[in-house]
Amino acid sequence: MKIAFYIAKRYAFSKSKSKAINVITAIASIGIVVSAMAMLIVLAVFSGLRTFSLSFTNELDPALKAFSQQGKTFVVSDAQYEKLKQSQLFSGVARVVEDRLLFTYNEKQTVAILKGVDDDFPKVSQFPEKVELGQWIAPDSDEIVAGIGMAYLLSMGLFDIEHSLQALSIKPGEGVVSNPEDAFIRTYLHPVGIYSSRNEDVDSKYVFCNVDLAQHLLSLSEKEYTNIEFALNKGVSEKQAVAFIYEVLGDTVVLKNRIQMNDSLYRMLNTENAVVYFIFLLVVIIALFNLVGALLMIILEKKMNIKTLNDLGVSLKQLKRIFLLQGMIISTVGGIVGIVLGIICILIQEYFGVILIRPGFPYPVEFNISDVFVVFFSIFILGFIASYIASTRVNKKYLHD
């Protein structure tokens, strides 16, 4: 093993007499370095994009959200709410009523989700901190806060005394309505704030108001809600919080965490990450074809040396191991160099923001040590396979030709 490694190391780092072999080996080594660097950088870019995409859900979505097991709403008594509120598990417990309504403003209209929230809502979500114009809604008022996307669609301003924002909801009941106007509950609302979450869909999706106003518009009773949203105290496990909520509210609710509320987003991000990894794995495989070619050329050039070693008592297995180790040294060193260069590029972008999406907004990247191990072991395993394929050229027929 020592003899094989010593000779393999000499072959790997010494120049060949043939310029063609030197060029092919150099191309193979550069290909491994570049492919390893590119794979690590792309994985870091997708990690950054993943974190950036999930930052919206982490900021705006609660840690846990309770939904009705059957239907849209469920009843929460004062005793149940106080038990949840006084628990040391939660830093915030917000009662929520939400549903789609039609909004009209100055002869323009759009459909959005009216989300009625109570005073605890700022503790479970950062929506109130996203208000860029105006202010958050005051308790026990008919004030609303809309997204900048909705304000743009309706050409809506704040504190407009000439035009009013109207919300229309369908009255519950049965039978035929003779006058269509009687089928709707029409409520005038006062916009006092505009929020911006940097997400176009979210900025056109929600209109926030007080929970009692939403209950009136949706014809719900005082203790009837569509959701309960929770923020966990530090150090509290999700499993412990879920068990306590089910103990208080019973099996009338279904609980979801952030991942479950955004399962399609998580699946999309995981799929994209896997696809990109396999694409660059294919690039590494193509680069290692050059390594196989270089090793085969070296084996042909070193034919007399190989025969001499065999005559001196070096076994066929050890001769194969020489070129297996040589290929492993080239691929491993190339992979490490590529990883180091990739880390340097990632850290430069992460701390200095050289590449910008727009002025003041650098392209997001995130360095993860797990990506380093993924790239290294990918190069190592594929390098071993490529070296093994090339080393099989050393056989009895080759020695006796």
C-alpha cells in the first residue's frame, strides 16, 4: 500500500514526458476544480434563495395555527381562551376571523381576504411592522390596513373623505331574494394604513380589521372564529405546545406549523435544490471523463515502468492500486481546491454583496458546512469510480502484450 501510494503521488504531481498527456491531465484537474467550485456556489445560491423565500413565511406566519376540523369556524369559550393565554408556552395567542370578500372603492373593485384580528396579533405576526404608510388599526374601530398591491389596484389613498372603501359579504339565509341589494351586508371601512411585505401576492391578498368587525361582516357569533394563531415562547418545543392546545381545544381543531401551511412552497424549493444538484453532478461526471482519459494515457506511457515493477515483484493488484490512487489524489486535491475557491467566492458575496439584483439589494447566498460535505463526498465517490474504471486497464493481457 505504501509503495503504491508513493508511486501514485509521484505520477500525480510530476510532469510527463508527453506534452499531450500533461495538457489532458491539466484539463482534467481544472475541470474538477471548476465543477466543484460551481457546484458549491450554486448550492449556496439556492440556500440563500431558500432562506430569502422562507423569510416571508417566518415573519408573517405564526408558529402554529388552529383550523376547524369541520367547516370554516369553531367556537372558543372565554375559559379556553384564558387557559391558552395564561399558559407559559405561548408569547401570543391571537383570535382570527378571515374569509374572502368583495371590496369596492371609487367604482373599482377587487376580491381580497378580510382578516379580523385581536390585540394579540402583533405578538404572533410581523404584519403590523410592515406598515409603511399610516398606522396599524386601533381597537374597537372600523379601521382597516390594506396591502400596497390592493391600494394600487383600487387607486386607494388613506384618510380619503371623498371616497369610502366598502366591503360586501353575502347575508346568510334561505329562499329567493327579490332585491339583489338585500342579499349583501355592506359596510363602510376607513383605510388608515398600507403595508408592504415585498411579496406581490401577499400585498394584494389581505385586508386587516378588528375581529369583532369581521365577525359582523361574516355573520358570526361573538365566540366564533376561523383560526387561532400562536407564537411560542423561547425554549418551548412544538410537540409540547401542540399537545397542550389539543388538551384545551379538543379534537374540534387541526393544527399546522409553518411548513405544513406552506407545504407547496417547501416542496418546490426542495425539488429545485435536488434538480440543481443532479445537474451539476452531471457536470462533475463529464469533467471526470477527462480524468479517465488522462489516466489511460498515463497507463500507456508508463507501460515499460509497469512491466519493470511487475518483474520486481509488485503484484497486479498493487499496480492497479497505483493508478486508482493517482486518480483519487487528482480528484480529491482538485475537489478541495475547488471547494476552497467556492467558499472564498461565497463569503465575498455574503459579506460584501458584489453581485446585486438591484441597487442596495445583493444576490442572496448562504454558506452551509453541509454543502461542503455534499460537494466533497460527491467528488470523492465519483473520482473513485472514474479512477477504478481507468485502473482496470492494467491487467494480465496488458502486461504480456
